[in-house]
Amino acid sequence: MTESPIRLRQYYGAKSARARVGSMLAEHGDMNTHQTLDRYNQTLKHSITMRELSRILAGDSRFTKTGMTSTRTLAGKKYPITVWNIELEVA
């Protein structure tokens, strides 16, 4: 079941890109970099680039690498992709 972009925008309603990425990972759990970028750009009006997303994920200590997965290019070459998660603060 896919949800409408308007409904997803309500889930991720935050002012900064860093907060939006954080709420996406909190909502959906582990996601690789490509999945995160695709979901962000499909559901939000203002898109970001892979470089911007990488800087957000690598620059904030709340985002943790949970593993690696591999994918293939159109030419068939395999390359690794990092899987990310967010550490939620326990009150």
C-alpha cells in the first residue's frame, strides 16, 4: 500500500532537511542512502542532491551506519551502499 504524497508530507513535516531525514528514518527504520534520497525527493516539494544527503547523514551523530548492502549499476557493476538508522533519544 503506497500512501499519497500529501499524507507523507504530514509525516515528515519539519523545517530543515536534517530534521526531515531524521523523521523519515524514525518512521521507516533502516534505509539505505538511495532509498532515503528517493523517498525524500518523491514526497517533498524541495528536493536534495545525493551530496547534500550524504553530508547530512555523515555530519550528525544521531545517524548511525547499521550495515552495508550492494546494488548493481545499469552496466552490471556491483557497488556497496550504506544502510542508515537514527538513534532516538530516550527521555
